[in-house]
Amino acid sequence: MNENTNDVLKNGENDEQELEKLRSEVEAEIEADIAVMPPDDTPLPEAPPKKKKKERDRELPDWMLDKTTVNELIFSRMFLGQHPMKCIKGVFYDYDGVVDENELGNEIYNILMKAVWFGLPKKVSNIIDSLRHYCYSEPLPPDLNYIHLNNGKLDLNGNFYPRKEFCTNRLNICYDPNIRNGAYYPEQFMTFLLELLTPEDVITLQEYLGYLLIPSTKGQKMMFLIGQGGEGKSRIGIVLREIFRDNMLTGNIHRIETDRFFRYNLKDRLLMIDDDMQMQALSSTGYIKNLVTAETPIDVEAKGKQSEQALLYTRLLCFGNGSPKTLYDKSKGFSRRMIILTTLPPPERRIIDPYIAEKFIAEKEKIFCWMYDGLLRLLANNYRFTISERARQNVMETMQDNCNITEFLEDTDRVMYGENYRVTSSKLYDCYTRWCEDNALTSLKRDTFITWVKQNEEEFHIKYSTHIPNDGKNVRGFAGITLAHLY
């Protein structure tokens, strides 16, 4: 080997020796540092916390089968345990009366939204349908023995029972027996009535309003308050709305005859008010007469549903500026069902009080006691109303307006009565039409006129006959009456 090669080898050996020496020194220093270090008690880092479960993974209520399915049976049982109800003819009732389905649906929605996120409206509808079957009940018969109030029930002997029961009609009255036993005079309301009606007619109104408190049609009457306008008679309807609430309907008496779907709204209603009666004549009166005297079920029909039989006991109270008129019904059947009260002229210096209705409402418990006393008087009179001579005359005048035949037959300048008198139907009708022309009245059709006279022959002591002599022949006419101009 040459010298250069020997130097390189020598240097390599020296480097390895130095590197080994340095390594030994470093290891010695590390061991020395470890020897003097205090023991490490620092705990090991905890595992990262698990993420909280998502809100929809929380525990489900008992009425949920899974995250999307509601057990309608369990829900219905739970809901009715908190809100007792009955379903009668598809309508929900609780202890306060008819349940508003919109409010019911909203309450169910608020419960479901805590656990259900999808398809809520459909689930609400399904649960309402389930509730209809779960709390189904046979119809409750009209309760003629008790008046159901917000805080109990009142019988027809003046006894009050402070407990609530399921009923079809509950009035918005918190009854206090001490009010009726004391001086319960509703000052504002009575002052108004005595300016509106004669004292005798106030008694009639009291009995009729009391008649509305029970679901009965045994009185067989409907009431009309007729005035010239501006008397404030419709204010009576406002306080009645506060007392009856959902047990009362505001509508048009003409629709009872013309709208077959409107009659469905009369189910389970104690009262219907027409606060601005139309002056046009009623084209028919059959349904109205049936309603006033209803003691058997009447056919009613809801839109889109099969018609059904329902026992209606809605009484009618109408306010207007003229007496009711009929277009074709000239019988006494319609008139005898009416009570017509005419209002007094308003006092000349009368100051209109825009808050009079609110004052009446403040007296509603006292007004109820006043109505209740009117009911007791009506029951004591066996459902016969106290009718003043003024009210009777109103009905007679209305009958004459609706059917002018009576006035014609009472006109002694036109007709005469006697056992030996005879007149043909044709001559009697011709005389009637001339009498109508002379008095600017519209004559009825021939068939209507003859039928009416035949139906009322006993009242005028005449008799229909087919053997009335006329120019040597026997024709139809009446015995016991003749025309005055023939004698």
C-alpha cells in the first residue's frame, strides 16, 4: 500500500472511535437525566367524547311505534284520558259542549310535533278519525229536565247542582243561586225593554226567551219583533249570543225553505235569529211550520253527504221592519204559529248609547234569571204564552195582509149572509177580483180563493155545494151567502 492509502485507513478508524465515544457520552447523559426526573403522575389523555345523539334519536313516547309511525289507539287513549269527549253523529262534545275541530286538530298537532317530523297534517287527520270511533256515543236525548250551565245544572224546580255532565247544549252562564233568590233586576236591560215594548208584551218576550232555555217545541210558536227601525231591537240578539254561544245560529228565515243544506245547521241549536228579516214574501212555509212544531225527526242534508233524520228543536226569533208575508200559503197554519210584537216609537230625546250591548252583557247572569222565571211561568201555564190583545191584533192584521179573502168576506157592502142565500163560485170570485181592484190589492188565483173559502166555511157559516141553481142548471157554489148587489 502506498502512504496515501494508509493515511485514509488510519483516519477512518479514528472517526469510528470518536463516534463510538460520542454515542457513549450521550447515552450516559440520558441515563443521568432519567435518574433525577420526578415520577410522572400525569393521567393519560381521555378518549375524545362521543358525539351526542341527534335529537330525533331520543327516547320515543309510548304512542310512537317507531320514528315515523304513531300508534293511534294508544294516542287516542292517552288523549281522551286528558280531554274526555264523546263523538255523537260525527260531532265532538266535551263537558263544555261542542268541540271546535280546528282547535282540536291544533292541540293534537302541538303534541305530535314533539316526536314526529314528517307527514304531520295527515297524521292529525288520521288521529281525529280514530278519535271519532274511539269515543263514539249514541245520540244524547234532549234534556227537558235540566238547563246545563258552565258551573253545573239547574232543574225546573229551582234546584242547582254544581256538577257538570255531558250534554248537547250548555249555556255560557255561571249560575249563582243567590242572584235569583235576591234582587236580581237587570236594570239596563229592563229599562231598554220598557222603552221598546208595552209592559204586557215584555211579559210575552220574557216567556219566549225562557222557552229558548230548554230543547222543546211544545210551545209551537215563533216570535217576530217588528218596528220601523232605529229602536235597537237587534241589541237583544247580541246579549242572547253571549248567553247561548254555539247553541245559537244567526241566519235568514227564507233559507230554511230555499236552501236544503242550511237546515243541517239547525241541528242541536236552541235558537236561530234573523236580525234583519227580508220583506219579500216566503215562497213556501212547509219546513218552517214543521220546525216550529217539530216533535218527530225532520230530513236534513249536509253538502256532499247522505241526508239523515234529525230531531230539531230550534226556535225562531226574527227582527224586521214589516210583518212576515207568504206568497202562496194563505192558511191559518202559518199564522197561528206566530207571535208578533210591535215596538213603541223611540222617545224623542232618546240618546243612542253605542255601549248598550256591553252593558247588557255585564248583566247576563241577571238576564238569565229573568228568562228562567219566564220559563217557569210558561210551564205553569202548560206552554201557553201570555199574549196581549195588541199582539193578537198584530197576528190578525198579518193574516189579512197575507190573505185578503177574510177582509172581502167581512165587507157587508159586497156580500150578505143568510140561510136561504146562494151564490155560484164563479160570481163570488168575480166580485172578489173587483173588490181587490177597488182597494188596490192583488187578487189571488181562482183555485186558491175557492179552496180557502171551502176550508173556512164554518167560520162564516156557509157551506160548499155542487147544486147551486144557475140559469136552470146546478153548478158549484156556496149556500148561506150571496152578493149584496143582487138584492
